[in-house]
Amino acid sequence: MDSLQLLQELTAAFGPSGFEEEVNETAQKHIPAIYETSRDNMMNFYIQRPGSKGPTVLVEAHSDEIGLIVQAVRGNGTISFLPLGGWVPATLSGQRMVIRNREGKYISGVMAARMTHFGGDQEPPPKLDAMSIDIGAVSKEEAIEKYKIFPGCPIVPHSTFEQQGDVLIAKAFDDRLGCAAVLEIMDTFKKKKLPINLVGAFSSQEEVGIRGAKTLANRVKPDFAICFEGAPADDTLVEANLVQTAMGKGPMLRLIDGGMISNPRVIQFARGVAEKAKIPVQEAVRARGSTNGSFFHISHLGVPTLVISCPVRYAHSHHSMISFSDYKQCVKLGKAVVEALNEKIINGF
């Protein structure tokens, strides 16, 4: 499986929260025939091998990216919107966006900005509810009749995939890199007999409140869960002795965040697996934010959950950045954890 090609295809896929179908379709092309695939009405996507026995181990990532949704078309043809996920308004101004219209066609637009010619340099950055997207229409009628833009049309950033040595730049590494990792792990074990029932899954709507994961956990009922995430890198934002998620330093294990205190026995197990496989890991204590692990670990009677994160600079923007070697180490760690698990170990957590 070509990791680079997989990342390029998945990050290019159109898939804001609630509209993840193109991501699932992209993934389907890379899934070996030995597996059965399905989805539910939340747009969660499942990969399973029929007849597998043993405790169920879930390897999961969320398929949605942050985006926007059309709220209304203004009289002058510009478009007001609501956010799907957490945006910093300053990252949007003047950027290109892509709207999927009612006919399924992609329409390019620009996030309107007040230029210096009209005093824009003397004003504070606008808030999201004061921003609009310009598709070049001159009236509401043109935007609707010609471009087929209506309330409810989804929107994502316009971005291109680029490699610069070990550095990759694209939109949606949060969390398409996790989706790629899930596919690589499922491909690795397609012909290997394991003492576990390995299930791969993409969850929907993580960026708007970890919604898909709740349905997914109820369906899969995992005995152990591995969540792959694109974690915001802090190495360009804080002083050196406070850095916990640095690009180029390997996978990050979350000890605590705003939604989960990791089981220390699970963390100790992951440390041991990483050390044996010679995989460098970072550990983070986060005051805010959360992942799908925040729901998995409290589902049913409590599920031992490991969050493996790849550092992402400038997540939740048009142009996020990762180290390709970090990604490969995340996949390597995920594979090593899966291979090390069995019923006795899982029951010991």
C-alpha cells in the first residue's frame, strides 16, 4: 500500500462533518476483498473480516474535516454560513473555499475580505458571523439559479497536497492521516490469523461533538480501542521545555485531555510496545480538547482505550503540516500494539 498516495487521496476527499461519503468511497478502493464493509445512517464506515473470533479490537479514526455550511444567500449574491467545527476566523479571510452545490458540483469561492483600499487594514479581523463567501455572483438570483447554491450546501477549504522532503502539506490531516493508518493496519493483517477480532472503522461528525463515535461504539462494542488522531503540534507555539507534541519526534500518546484520563496500565503497555519496536513516542498532558477516545473509554462497562496521535502543525486551517516519518511511526506503533494484544492482556487492563 502506497502511504503517500493514500494520504494524498484521503486529504483531497470532500468530507466536512455530516457529509463524509466521499471519504468512505475513497477508502473503499483500498480495502482488500477479504473484508466486508458497511456503513450506518450516521455515515460511520466499518471494515470487518467475517468469522473472526476473540476479543474485539477497534482501530478507528474520524473521517470528517472541519468545514462550513451555507446558511443563506444574500441579496448581493454573497453567501453567509455556519461553521462545522472549530475555526479561527483569521485563518479564513481571503482564502479559497469549495462549495458542493445542490447538483453535486463543486463551486469555488473566496472568503470575502475588506481590502486595504477600503480601510480593511484599520479594522480588527471580522468574526465568523460577519464573514461571507463570494462565488462571483452579482445577485441572489444568480447564485441560486446559475450556481445552484442553497442553504445546507456543505463547504470545505480549497487546498492542494504538497511534499517537501519529509514534510507534507494539505488540508484535513486531522484526521485523514488517521483514516490512512486504519487502512494500512487492516491491509497488513489481511492474511494473518490473530487471537482477536480486528475491526477498522471511520467515525463521522467528530468535529461537531464526537457524535458518530457514540453510534459506532454501540455497534462494534469493542473490548479495546485504538484511536488515531491528528493532534495539534505545539512546537512552534510554546517555549522549548513545555513542548509535548513536536513535529518530527514521533507519535504522541495522550495521558489526559479535556475528555479523558488515559488508563495508566494502557499507557504503560503502549510504552513497552514502543520501546520494544524502537519507536520514539511523546506524551502529552492537555488541558483542553478531546478525541473519540473520550467516548469509547466510558462506553458500555468501560473500554481500555489508546489514543495514538500524529503531530499536525496548523490543524483546522487550509494548510496543515505533518512529518511523513511521524505518520509512518504512528502506523508502525498501531501495528505493534495490535500484534501484542490478546484476551489475557486486554482483561488485565
